Amino acid sequence: MDDPGGVRALLARLREQDRAAEHAAEAPAPKSARPWATAPKRPAFRPSDTAYDPWQPVLPERTAAARTEHDTRTMAFGDALMLVQARMKDAGVMAQLRDLRHAQHALERTLAKERTDLIGADGEKLRAPEYVDGSRSGGRLQVRYARWAWEALGRWDAQQRTQQAALEELGLPLFYVTRDKDALAKQRRMVQVMDELIDAPRTGAETASSYLVSLVVLVTTFVWQRLLAPLGVPTGVAHMSTTDESQWFRLPTDVRPTHYDLTILSDLERLRFQGAVQVSLDVQRATRTITFNAGKDLELSDVLLAWNGEEARVAPALDPEHERANVSLPREVPQGAQLTLTAGFRGAIDDSMMGFYRSSWEHEGRRANYALTQFEPTSARRAFPSWDEPELKATYAMRMLHRDGTTALANMPATGERALDARGVHDALRVEALAFGAPELGGGAWKETCFATTPKVSSYLVAWGNGEFRHIEGAYTSPLTGRRVPLRVYTTPEYIHQARFALEVKEKILPVYERVFDVAYPLPKLDTLVAADFDAGAMENWGLITGRTSIFLYDTKSGLAGKKLTAGVQSHEVAHMWFGDIATLAWWDNLWLNEAFATLMGEVIILDRVFPEWKSASQFINDHLNRALELDAKRSSHPVEIPLQGDDVEHAINQVFDAISYSKGASVLRMLSKLIGEDTFLKGVSNYLKKHLYGNTVTRDLWDGISEASGRDVNAIMSSWILKQGFPVLTVTEDAEGLFVRQNRFLSTGDPSPEEDATLWYVPLALKTVDEQGATVDYDLVLDGQREARIPLANAHERVWKLNADTIGVYRVAYTPERLALLGRVAAQRDSPLTVEDRVGLVSDAWKLAQAHYAPTSSALTLTKALGGHDKSSLVNQAVAQNLASLASVWWEQPQPVRDAINAFRASIFGPLARELTFEFREEDSTELRELRTTVIGAAAAAGDAWTLEQIRTRFAPLRDAGDDRHIHPDLLRTVLTQAVRHGGAAEYDAALRVYDHPDTPAHKTSAMVALGSTRDPQLIQRTLDFVFSDKVKTQDIMYFFVALSANTEARRALLQRFQADFDQLVQRFEGNFSLANLIRYSVSAFSSERDAQEIEQFFAKHDTSKFSMSLAQSLDSVRAQAKWLEADKEDVVRWLQANAFL
């Protein structure tokens, strides 16, 4: 069937992104949007009898003929799209729209020419400081210009009225002034759809879109930028009350960068950087303005522009609030032209862990600075002028000027080095050409390192580093090309001996990735740079991975957990070399395409092939599936693909780097892989990568690749999982003829409204049945958008069966009490037909369903008791330990006898098993046994098991008394330190502090931080808080203390109080960092009363929460869900504890 103009494809893509905004309320136009309001002096020459008031531009009003049902402020987005589809099939309508656009373009050209002729050579005078600051009125020139501007505004508004009347006559959606944010966002998306359906090219970079946008908002943008800018009036700020912040956050698309020549001077002594950039630009639409990103603290030179043999020097108009710079061209540059923009820039190498920032090292009595970049998601603009959006890919040729004796690194390999004198530095930075001050070079020699040109890459993946680094080197040979690719790991001098394992992981996994994807790694090298200060865990810069010491450094004293962490993160980041770097998200609403794939491929599929003994596919349930379901059960969750727009788009981008984008995305991909088969899934992934090499993608591109490989409509299968918030709970009952299954939205509070319960998912049921021959699984059973279904199964009530075999599905299953008890007994059998994955899922579902009131908590306790002490799987014991710890945490303020009884039950499960396993590790111990021992001893100690705590005291004593940690196995380091401090006093605390100050490995330091936050002594708690909130703790390390203090029931109130007291300083310290949202979560989410929730809300009501609004809402949801669980089941838990002789 025909799809005129491709509108149905647009409809399918945009309707799901919209989430309707159906209740957008009409609001009056602002009474004043005066562009001069922020100027120091109001012009004194405004005639009192002026008929036209330029300070209140005439914006469209609905005429008597207008159809109210076509008002985009109140129309549902889908209805507006359907209306557009119907009307724009008419060739006559399209012709009239093109005529309207042509008329507007003609008016723009006329006004632009009049303005040029009027101002002539006096334009620069109007920008002089004495006119801009209001100390001079501008005299006749300014008066003449302002009067012309008023008359021009009248013609502009008349044109808008003509356009509006024409739209009404054509029966198209109508656009009006509104302050409602959802309505504005909806109107903007409607404009984008209509724009794509009109063949005539857009003009006017000064307006963010076509003539339709100007009906709503951008009439004033045109006026201020083209007409009033020469008067010194601030542009791009005053009218923000009437527009959508995302229009300022996204750059105009009139020009597109194709290549950067980038020079960076890194001065590690003065902690300053300076640079020059020349950007090649393709003009996509005729324009007189170029807009690019520049960080608010980045100082810019004048800009040099060159095209078609012409050159111009222009002072950029800076907009620090929106991190943009605007350059007005002397004349319009036509579509298809190519120009170059050259600019100088400089700034401070600060400690923000964003942009180009500093860290330091100390070794053998020497201390020195080094610096590196962290640009994801929007911090490239902090380091150099750029088009800082993922879709605006370009090639980069870099060179770095740095002090002799330091190493320079970048995405690509170095092509040469040479010594530089001061003259050479100045020439490289184009100091004279840009008339930009020369850097203070001080003493010492300098050199230049040049790097090969990159393939097309997004700005957030550009990277460089400079310092006194050491490195180790290896290589792998590509199984596809036979090319030898060098691999290096760089660290500061004190850590190089711990970098070997990270290098070995790269050597092992890169050939596997190439074979799986059937796409060769394209760059000539792959480095990893390890940093002591790093906000995120690691970063997938193409060719130059960066990350924390605690992640990339490993030796035998780090323990098995440290080894698995290093391998998992290194593999995750290497996966990004394909997912994210070769094929890159088009915009941050598709972040999951990067992170979910890197999670599934890097931490499961590839890791399972290289380290099969780790059973990463099974570990995924505890590490990712349950983490995803925990967050997605909250009302404040969000879809995997989340529209990013509105006033807080910048802050929203940072906040979607969460368990939904990573873990839920990976979980639904894992479910899809099982549904169609892993080989087919990977073939589809390979199709996707090959089709989009060096390009940008959206979700549909991935589904198309997998559909091609599988022959199935993957978009239909997966759309609800990606575009809808939440997941289902399957309630299953049985009779003699079979099973009856019903799906509903699962919420942690157990009370979805009809609107919240409207989504129907495509649910693979995966029914496992057990008979004398063993277990079999039927993977063909699905709920295909059905609310409920009957599954034939003879004698179902007498047989062993389980839904969601191997816990592949992204949902919970609610059984009857009788079925759950039967499954518990089967799970506890020595050779249970239920797999480890089945049993982990059974435990997790039982507890989460109890918390959400689908079953009493006593049912989960009974299941746990049945498994406790019998199941020797490390993963099952992890699940049991985590859920019992959660119970103890939520019940933290219940009477002491109840808390003691809960811990007695925990100890009854893990204490005997700890004694059986002992604290002794042997060389021949399997990975599974080591992990079981670590889990069980940690859980027994946390429950207060006397034997376990005595063993810990015995092993900790030599460390406390003589600094000797030889009696503490690395796998138990964190447990021993934490429990020794928790049950000890000042001597144990001081011993942990010494480990923190002088750690053998990064794992020792993190263990010490958790231990210091675990003390129960009020004075030591205060001492820890004073330490954490001082400048003695690295910003990146504060989180470890917050995690421990939040889990510590004796410290969590003190943590919240101190957090609130120092809130402003903390927000400033973590400005722009990913960690800010985590600080909120750990400060707030452990509480379990409605009173606490209300008091927390009252505190934040007095503060700007835009930077962490998602995390705050999710934390408050946690508090309220926990309060509701406690209130509903506290008596049930008491009765169970009494009945089982624990109370």
C-alpha cells in the first residue's frame, strides 16, 4: 500500500515517542516578552504615539473560522498526525504550503537586504561597548534603525496572520501561543513531521525550523537575531519563557561539520589548555548564521570564516547558559557551499572530571599532574568549539603540544613528534592569525605530537590525554583481515604492574568480537588509559578507552570479584568499539542501543566464550535482570527509549544512564535472543552493523537487521518492551485441563490504575514441564498482546511445571501458594530438575511479589527456608542473601526483638554453611566454590553469626596490630574489613583508615571505604561523615562511603542530615557528573516510612531538583513502596518468626 510522503513511517516512529500530551492546557500568551528587559538601559527614544508595539509582537490568534478541534494545544499528537496524513495527500494543499513558504522566504530576503542597506558600514559601531551597556543612546543611527525594526515587525506579523488564515482554510493543525511545555513539545514535533513532507528547502538558520515554527515561537527569534542584535540586545535568552529548552539544546542543521583540524596545548604545570580548531562545514540550507557549541567556561577568539575565496573575521555572540556560540555571516551562504571556520580557545584544566580535566599521581616521593578527557554525553564543548551532538559526525586530525617528558595520547596512533620552540607553539596555535593571546609557556622544552586522522566519529567519542604515563603492550591478529593490531594499557608509574590482566582481556576478546560480528575492528590501535579520578566507571572513546583504577587494575591481591570486574568492564568497553563507535545512536533517546548491547555482548555473550567458568549468562539474572526489574517496577521509571525534550533536556540526558538503558535494554535483548536463537540474533546484529558502518542509528534500524536474519517482525515483538514503561506480572492458576495465564502491569506498590495497566506485552512464556524423563521447555508459547490465555496441560495440578524457564523473560510470575510451595520443595532437591537460573528467578519473584502485596511475606520466608542450607549454588545464595538483607533493612526501626529474630533466621541459613565451607581457600577451588564461600561468609557475618564473626576477628587482628593482611584471603577482604569495623571500636576503625591511606591495590581502598562507613559507633560515624565531606576524599570516591552509610542502619539518618546540611556544596561539587543522581539515591531511598517521604519532599521542595529529578522521584517511590510493604506485612512476619521459633 502506498505511503504518501512517508508519513505513515513517521507516524509509527513518532506516535510512540510522544506519550500523547493529550491534556495540554491552554494558557494565555505572556504579557511581556520584552527583549530589552535584560539590557541595562531602556531606550529613551520610543515615541509614545507609536501604533505598533515591538515589545509585544502580534502572535497568531484563532479566528472565528478556525476549527477548535484542530488546535494543537489540545489535540492528541496521534490525531494531529492522522490529520496531516489526510490533508497532505492533496497535491493542491502541498502546492499552497510551498507558496506560503516561498512568500515567507521572499520576505526574509527583503528584510535582510533592507537591514544591510540601512546599517551598512555602521553595523560594528552599534556593537561597541558604549552602545551595548547603555552609556550612549546611539543617536540618530540607533533611532533610525529601531524605527525601521518596528515597521519590519509589522510586516512580519502580517505575514504570520496570512499564513495562519491559510492553514485554517486548508484544514491543517493550527499552532498558537502557549506556555504549556507538553503542548510546545507537541507542536514542535508536528512541525518536524510537516517539514519533512514539504519538498522546498528550509532557510533561515536564525529560526530553528521552517515558517510553521515561527507561528508559535520563532517570530521573535528572527526579530531579535536579525533585527535587534546590532543594537546590543541580548538574543537567545529573553524569550525562553515561550519556547522549549530542547530547541536551544539541539543545534540548527543549516551547516554540518565534515572535518576538524584540532590543535591542543596542554600545560600540566599551569593547568591551562589552549587550542585552535579549523572546521570544514557543508552548508545544508542557505544561511547567514552559524551556531556551534562552546562551554560556558571556554574562552573563544574571533572566528575566521572562509568560503568561495572570501574571508571574514567575526566576533561570536556567546550564549553561556546554553553553551552555544552564534556567528553572523556578512552575507547569505547558499545551500551546497563549503566553508571553513577557524577559532582559538582556551580554558582551565580543572578537577571536574568533565571536558579536559586533571588528576595527579604520587610515586617514590614525586607528585605530578596528568590530564585526560571525558566528553560523554555533552562535554566536548567544554574542551573545544564543536558541533557536540552524536549525529554530527566528522573526521578529526589532531596534534597536541605538550611538555617534553610527557606522553600525548589520542584516538589514533601518533604519526610523528618534534621539538618546538615558542615560535613553533605560536604558529601551531595560529596566535597571530586569530589575534588571540599567546600562552605563557614558562620554562622547559615543548614538543608536538601529531596523530593520524580518525574515521567519521561523534564528538563525544573524541579523546586525548597527557602525562608521565607508563605502558605495557600486546597485540592481536584480526581473524578477518590478518592485520596485527597493537594494544596498550597506560597508567601512571605507581600502577603499571597491575595493568597486565586488562591487557590480556583485550587480547583475548577482540578476535572473538570480530568473528561474532563479522566486522573487523577498524582502527590501527586500541589503548586503555587508567585514571585515578574518573566519574563514570569507564568510557568507550574510540581507540582510547579510559576508566578508573578500581576497574582496570588487578593483581592477585584484588580477589576474584576484582578480576571479574576488570574483565567485564574491559569487555563492555570493547563492545562499544562496534556498538556506539562504528554505529552510533542518532540522539540520546536511543542511548540503550549503545549501552544495552555493550552490556549483553560484553558482559555475557563474549565473556561466556572467553571465561566460561564464570557462568556470566547465569550471573546476568542477579547483576542485571533483577536490577532492571527493581527500577522498572516504580511509577517514576521510564521507557527504554525515552523522548528527551522539554525544559530539562540537558539534565535528562545525564539521568538516563541508568538501569533501564543498560540492564533492562540488555534483558529484553537477551529475551529476544532466546526467542529467535542466539545464532540468528547475532546474524541480525551483524546485518545491522554492516548496514550502518560509521553512521547513526535508531531502534528501528536494529529491528530491521534482526528481522532480515530471522524472518520475523521483530518491531512488532519488541515495540512494547522498548517504547512502554514497566513490565508485566503473569498470574497463573491451574486446573485438571491446563493453565490460565493473565498479564498485568507490575508495580512495586501493587496498585496499577487502569491507565497504567493498559499496556499488553508480547510475552514469551517458556513453559518448563518435568516428568520421569526429565525437564522439557516449550518456547513457542506466547501471549501475543493478549490480556489472558489458556494453556492446555493435562493434569496440570498434579505435575511439576514452571513458567519463564531459566528466567529469560523480563517479567515476574505469581503462582498460587500451593504451586509455590511445591516448586520450593522441588528446588531444594539435591539434583533438582529446576536449573540454577530457575531457582534464582523463583526466589527473586517470591520476594518481589511479597513486597508488592501479591502474596504475604511469609510465603517468601517459607520458600527461603526450604532452600536455605540445601542449595549450594552461589547465585541462589546471593539471591537469598540479598532479599533477606532487604527485609532487615526495611524492618530497621521495628522493635529490637523482631530485628534480632530476622537476623537469627538469616544466621540459621548461612551460619552452618559457613562452618562447612570454612575460611580456607585452596588452589584447586573452582570459581563456583570461591564465590559460594565469599557469599555465604559475607551473609553469615552480616546476620551476626557468632562463629563467623570470631573467625573474622582472628584474621583481622594481625592487620590491626601489625599491618599484616596475609591471613585475609583477597576474596574476603571487604567482608573482613567491614565486619571488623562494624563490630569493633576505634582500633579497628583506625586500622581500616590506614588501609585506605596506603592501599596495596585499588580493591583495598574501596574495601576500606566501605568498612569506614559501616561503623556503628556514633562518634566514629560522625568522624566518617566529617572525613567524607572534607576535601580529603576524592570526588569519585564519595559514592563508596554513601553506599556503606546508607546500608548502615545506625548511620543512615546521620547521612541524610549531613547531606541536607551540605546540599548546596555537594551539588556544586558534582555539577554535571553522573554521580549526583547516585548521591540522591543513597541518601534517600533506604527509609521506610511515609513520614520520612514527606519530610524529604519538603526539603527538596526548597531546591532546584532538575539535575536529579528522576533519581529523586525513584528514591521517593522506593521509600513509599517500602513503607507500604512494612505496614501491610509486619504482623505477618512476626507471626512467621514466632511459628518457626525465631521469636
